[in-house]
Amino acid sequence: MMTPGPVLLRRGIAAVLVVVLAATTIWAVRAIMTTPPKTLTLVVRNVAPGVGPGTAVEMDGLRVGEVTDIVDRGAGRLGVAMRFNGAADDLVTDAVKVAFAPGNMFGITVVALTPGRGGRALTSGASWEPLSAPDDGTMASLLRSLSTMERESFRPHMADLIAQLDTTTRQFLPFLGAVGAIAEANADTQRIPTSETLPTIASTLGALDSSVKRMLPGLRALWSWSGPDTPGYPERQKGTIDAISHDFSPALTALLSAPNVAALTEVLVPVRELATRAVTSFPDAARNGRQLEELIERIRRSMPDNGSGPVLNLDVTFQQFPAIASLLPPVPQFSVTPPGRPAPPKVTPAPKPSPGATATATTGVAPTTTAPTTTRGR
């Protein structure tokens, strides 16, 4: 507090000068070391609504700059001046694709740049015109398109569309009524639960699908048949149709005419009378047929099949009368050969059987291919 005033003044001036000198040094260093932002001018025919000073410039979702001004370059062209922040200076070439698109969910417009293959790098202050006109996908463009479609398409034809829709729905009403009636009848008369009917319907449809798949190759072969393309086929086909139409059909019609049918009826009368007389000549034909059927069945039961052919059983038991059995002559041997088989060779008679024994008659050696029917006697 004892420092004189002039000294304090000198110290304050020195501090201010030091601060100013430091700020000036920092500013000079930044000015020397920092690259100035690149400025480019986009030349287009039209600019989407919402594009103006401050509009963001994005590349692949990253903000790389902003629009600074829009100027008229004459000849119906506009210049969109843009300032870049250096994030993608090496990607901004004259081959980039430009589009005006919404940058967020609120529809704020941005200038979207998409890097393209090739192209030359643009220096600061250059102007370039994209290869294709920028796409306008902004919310304003969408609303304008909807308004145009509603004004030019829906509004003039809305009455016709409503009338056609009404007519179409009215035509479907009978079909829907029939479906409803079928569903109601099914619900009233159903006795089998749906859990059983639906799998059956599904399997039926699956079989129908496989059947259709089997039919497709045949239909394809019929469709791809090259017969009609054969030279002379149309003429032969026409000749066949003409022959059927002019020759066969009139002849068939004449054959089935009333006089010919009446004559055929007169011929059939004697045939019917002959059949009637044949039936009346054999009044017991039905009974004779039943008797023959019964006889054939008895013969079949008396000749069982033992594995090598039918065998006729002629077994007679004399076990209780041995004296009678000793007086009987030898058991005869015979064989029955079914139709279509060779006759067996003859053999010598068998010796006389002892009382109470069983004599079996056998045939000679049968052919190697088939065996004759053998009978047994006792």
C-alpha cells in the first residue's frame, strides 16, 4: 500500500502490454498453422425448398460443412456456395453425387453428398456442376407430389373409383352369401369335430397338389408338341375333319335313321323268340345247375390236396372183421390223371395185404416235371 502511484501505473501498463502481446502471438501462430476452410460453389438448375444459408452439408451422415449463400449465375442456373470444415476435403471431387434430402425425423433439409469413383479434386473457390441433376427427396417435395397426385389423379376420378368399388362389392355379395350359407349349414349339420375334418382336408389338398404336379409334365409335353408345326399337318388335319364332317357323320346318321332302326327291330324279334323257346325247352335248367354244383363240390371235398396233387380217399376199415378182410381180393390199384398231364406208366400189382393191414396203391415213377393224382385203397 506504500507503493507510489506512478510505479503502479507503470506495472499495470506492462501487464496489459504482456497480455496483448501473448494474444497477438497466439493469433499469429494459429493463423500461420491453421488451413483456411475450403469454399466451393455447386452449380444446379433448381434448389429444393429449405436450402439456404446455414443449411448443413453432409457426406455419408457426417456433417462436413454448411451452405453460405445462393446466388444467380445466369442462364437459369443457381450457385450454392458452401464452406467445408476440412473433415472430407479429399473426398469432395467433381464426381460426387448431390441430393437434397431430409436430415432428421422433422424433415429439416440438408445437402447430401455421396463420393463417386474417379474425378479430380476441387481446390478452394472452384465451382462444379454434378454429372446428374440432384435428387429432391425433401419433405416439401413429397408433400408437393402428394398434392399433385391428389389434384390430378384422385380428385377427377374419385367418383368413378367409388362407383367401380361399389359395383365390385355388389357382385361379390352373392358369393359371400353362398359362403355364409355353406358355413351356417356346416355348423348346423356338423357331426365330426373340426380337429378331424381339417387334417383330412389338408391331406386331400396335398394329394391334389401331387396329382397336379404329376399332370404338369404331360400338359407341358402336350403344349410343346410340335405336330402342328410339321409341314403338311394343317392340310391333313383339315382333310380328317372334312372326312368326319362330310362322309362319316352323314353315313352314321343314315345308319341310325328311323327306317334302319325299325328294320333292325324286325330282325331282333326272331332272335328274341329263339331265346325264349330255348329257355322254355329246359324248364329245370336252374335245378340241374344247382345239382351239378353240389356234385362238383362233393367231388372236390373227397379229393383233398396233400401237397403233391389231389388224392382220392377210398379207405375202408375191416379191423373188426379180420376174417372178411383175409377173404377179400387184393386191393386194386388205379390212378387218376388230371387233364393236361401225361398218363403215368403201368406197374405190377401189389402183393395181397395181410389181415388188418392197410394196402396203399401207388403209381409208377411220375414225370420229373409234374406228379399224377394218386388214389389209395384199403
